[in-house]
Amino acid sequence: MKTVLNEQQLAFTIKRLSHQVLENHVDLENTVLIGLQPRGIFVSDQVVQQLQQLLPAHKINYGKLDITFYRDDIRKELHIPNHTDIPFSIENKNVVLIDDVLYTGRTIRAALDALLDFGRPSKVELCILIDRRFSRQLPIQPDYVGKAIDSIVSQKVKVFWKQRDGRDEVALV
Amino acid sequence: MQLSVKHLLGIRDLIPQDIQTILDTATQFKEVLQRPIKKVPSLRDVTIVNLFFENSTRTRISFELAEKRLSADTVNFSASASSVAKGETLLDTVNNILSMKVDMVVMRHSASGAPHFLAQHIPAAIINAGDGINEHPTQALLDAFSIREKLGNIAGKKIAIIGDIMHSRVALSNIYLLKKMGAEVMVAGPPTLIPKYMKEAFDVRVEYNLRNALEWCDVANVLRIQLERQNQVLFSSLREYNLAYGINKKLLDSLSKEIIIMHPGPINRGVELDSDAADSKQSIILQQVENGLAVRMAVLYLLSGGREMNN
């Protein structure tokens, strides 16, 4: 197991991602953030927390999206869904999708389909903690990248979170 | 995680984990039904036939809508307008339909065990939408979902099933499910409508006095008097049944606590349930119907997932 980001680097990376999002979406005026269930939520929770500190007076529109019903491998494998909670309209909003690891791009494809069932956003961006570049199976690219890494198929990126695993770390297994 | 069964023939065959999985999945489908576009593409490649050999309003519409909300293709069949009237056997009818590449069968039949018989002879997944006086599993699941939604939990809750226990597939499915999920169950009604040995067979309480039953329970699941299945006189008149076992608002108000009223529908107003009780705020009858859609979506989804692997 090789460490990609240690606890301190992970904290800095999330801080940087939050600032980059804010740089492009001044005051988050017309912007909503949506974390992808289940693992993207750990990233989006922290990004939203950072943004809230930067904009204490602003009420951030933050939702959680589950893509299970939109997966393209549903014929091969049964997946149990997680909860979706988007308590606001995304019509004509700028949406920032947040996930932990971008690999084949298939999750994001499903997420885009799922998102469109909630309305027609004016723009959708993608914020990713770890980008496993050169391994895409669909033409999907992130707008905000925590760290880009090169990896081979047999390797796995594991993200550990304090509240779940007792430590903050990103590792290549 | 797959269910432990390939068909949903009855609650009897399910393990508690299956029931938990179905109810949890239904919670997510209930959210889907609140979206601006209430439809997901999960069952895009699945064709489902709804075989109704017996009349139905709620269940059939509910299944059909659930299938459509999952993007499945659906075919409807009702026995009265088909070759069944010309004498075709059940197995021939179903095999003919399946040769048109149908993946799942939702069936209601007046003969108990009809879906179990089919399950032994055809490859498609079968969902029992009510068979005779045996089981009506999706009704029990939606009842459980509604109880869980209202009270937070099923385990430890006291549920009284009241009315025509003898002819009710809803009662049997409910008893299996509630016992598996750790609820306390009572059946109540006139002695002529409660089979002997209920207590011994299912470990449930038996009560012949309506007021005692209502005082005991958290939830009263009131059943319809099934006149179409009764070929002998089991009580003297509907009016008398209403006097002894009909639930009205006055009776509910006189209880020491507020209980929840459920009914699988269709209601015989003025027989087992008076209008002032059926339409009171203690009644969750219409929520049950709404939840039925989410529960049926969950069952269809869970039985069709990983379908290529199964073949």
C-alpha cells in the first residue's frame, strides 16, 4: 500500500478544491453542490464545510445524489440504493458534482442522467479528489482535481476517512 | 445484495433480511416518486406481463405504474377478455406469453398456490399479486412499510388484524411478515371468521371482542368482509356485523390512546369501517396506497437486478 495523500495533504487538498470552486462561482450566488452517494459524500461534506467557513452568511444549497437506478451494469449485478436528497430546484443553476475518485467515468455518466431528472441546470461541473487519469472509458473530464495519479487496472485507490476508518488518508493498493 | 428468493410467491419464503432490504429499497423509490421526473431507467430492457385472473383496481394499477416508473415494458392481461374463457390451461396461457420473450410475470389468481405451480414450470420471475386465500405479499410489505414510516419501527409494535381472517390472504401475509419482523400480532373478529388453531399455528393472540382488540393495539389493520369467497352463512347480516365489529369515530375517540387505522381496500363503508373513521386523521389508508407503488418498485427492481448473471 502506497500513500498518495497523507492526513495533512488531504486537508490542504480539500481546502484548495473549495477555494477553486469559490474562485469560479463568486459568492455561490447561483451555484449548488451535489455529492455523489455513497463515497463522494465524505468529500462533499468537507468541501461544503470549508465553503461555509468562507461564506458564513450564505445558505449553501447542498444535495446528495444516488445513481444506483441509472447504472449501466444493472443487468450484471444488483446494487442496493442509497438515499438521494436534493431539497431544492436545480433549474438554471450551476451544479458542481463532487465525488472521491474518477476512474472509468461511468459513475459520472449515470450521475448526469440522474441529475437531469431533477431539472435542467445551466451548467454542470465536476470536482474530484483523485483523478485516475488515462483510464477513462467515456469522454468525461473533471473541472477541479485534488490530485491526478497514474495507476494500473489491478490497483485500487482507497480513501480512508476519520469518521469511518479512524484516519484520513488516500492510498494506492 | 440479492434477495434469498428468485420469485416473490409469499412472505412465508422470505428471511427477515429480505424484508429489510425490500423496505429500505422502497424508501429510496419513495424519494424517486417526489422528483420532477418520476421515472428511472433501471428496467429498460425488461418486459413484464400482468396476469390478472381475478378483479383488481389498486393492485393492478399500482403494479402497472411501478413497472412504468422503472421504464419496463408492460403487457396487461385479464382473464375475462382472453382465451382462458375458451378453456386454455394456465400453463399453456403463460407459456404462450413467455414465448414472446417476457421476463417477469405478476399474477393474481383465485386458486391458492397458482403462482407456486407456475414457478416450478416456467423460467421467468414470478410475483404473486394475490392467490386465493393464501398470500398477498406486496400488500403485507406495503403495510409494513407504512407502519415503519408512521411509528419508526415494526419490532415490538402491537398490530391487530381485524375482520375476515378466514378468507384473507392479506391477513396471512401480514401475520408471516409481522412475526418475522418481531411485532406482536393479534387477530380479532367473530369466531366464525377466525380459523381454529390460529394461536397454535402462528403464535398470535386471538380476540373476539373488538373493543379489547383496539385497546390493546398500536395499529388496527381492518380487513374487508370478502362476500365473494363466502359460500356459507358465517354471520347473520352485514348490519349485525357492523354493530359488533364495525369501527367508527365514536369508538376510536373512546379509546385510551390514539391508534392507527389501516385497510387494504376496497373498503365496505358502513360494514367493517364507517366513513367517519375511514376518513379520519388516524387513518393512513391513502398513504398505504402511495407506499404500495414504492414497495412494488422495490420488489420489481430487486428481483430483476443481476438478471444476466442468473441466466
